[in-house]
Amino acid sequence: MKSRSSSLIASCLLAATALSLGACETSRYQAVKDDPTPNLDTLYQRPQDVDNALVVMWDENWRMFTQDLGRAFYVDRPSRLTREPVPQP
């Protein structure tokens, strides 16, 4: 009789474990089904990669803008009005 009750308890524990794992698997499945790539913002970039690309873009644009201003105000080359000779490149 003791082996029968222990096998009944074991089967109950096994059934309870299977049910709890099944419920967990269902919620995991639903989470993956809702968003299969949770760590990607674009087709291949993580949020950190997107942020890094934006920082690089702003930095390059600012440096190009500064260089354009230098050309617009003619401060990107020495003045031709100096008394000293200007070296030619």
C-alpha cells in the first residue's frame, strides 16, 4: 500500500510540474510571438547601436558645419594681405 501511495504522490507532483511548466511555456511562447526580436530596434541594430550611430552623425554634422563656416568667412586659409610670404601648398 505504501508504494501505491508514494507512486500516486509522485504522479501528482509530476502532473503539477507539467501543468506549471506548460503555463510558463505558453506565456513564453506568447511573449516571443508578440515580439520575436525584443532587443532590436531596426532590422539589425540594438538600441545602443542606434544611439551610437546618432551620436556619430551629430558629431560629423557639427564638424562639417564648422568647416563650412570657416570656408564661408574665409578663415580656413591665411590672408593674402600679410607682409610675410604665405607658403603655397
